[in-house]
Amino acid sequence: MTVVPGEGSSAERVRAVVDVHRGDRGALLPILHGLQAEFGYIGPEMVPVIAEELNLSKAEVHGVISFYADFRDKPAGRTVVRLCRAEACQSVGAERLVAHARQVYGVELGETTRDGTVTLEQVFCLGNCALGPAAQINGRLHGRLDENRLDTLVMEAEAGDR
């Protein structure tokens, strides 16, 4: 069953995703991934519906959502920039990149620009330690970054969305 964006109420769409994964082993995680794919985030208004459908407490559902950094509670920008801040990347300039990105986009880590173009996030390892500092931009991994290369890659990602 495919849920068509925009059809039905939000609660109906959430229930449709739950129904697709209800029989899965450990159904909560597949459901959360399905909702993230469907809506782009898992809003707080979805938590009671999920909890009711799976006979879980709202706290249990919220706990899983908040535990995993990949689940969002609000929509992300069209371009998501995830900057690695693990020790290997820090040793070769990651903090300089973080400061630069915060200044350029005018947002803190975990925030989205007012116009919804860029979400700036931190991660603590992208598995690209030998090529740090590293970032993931719209799911694509990049290494050996400096401020200019980061700016270029983000501009290219933004241009590709249009």
C-alpha cells in the first residue's frame, strides 16, 4: 500500500504507514522510517497515533524518536548539511568548518534557515576519518573539505534541487 502525499488527514496517513509495517518484526523502527520517508519528519502530533496503533506509551515512541539522530521532529531544509565533529575530523579543521557554516547560514547546529533552504547538522562520525574534515550533503559523502569547497558543494546541491 502506498500513501499518496496530501490525500487524507495526517492521522489517516500515519495509520496507513503503520498498517504497512504492523506485521514487521520490531515494527516501530520500520514505521518511523516509513513516516520519515512519507512526511520528511515525525511530528509530535504523530506520536499519539503511533502509540495508540502499536499499544505503546507516547513516552516509549518519543524515546525511540529522540534516541536516533536520523529522525526529525520538524521538516528539514531542501539541502541537509551534516558536518562530522568526531576527533579525527576535529584534528584537521572540522570546528573551523562548523563555525564557518554557522556564520554563512545564520543558524545553529540542528536548525534550518528561515527560507527552508539549508539544515545544518552535526554527526560524530561519517566513517571517512582518513579524509577529514568530512561532511554529508544531501546524503553524499565528501572529504578533505575547507570553507570554499564546502560552500561550492552546498551551492551545487541547492542548484540541483531546482
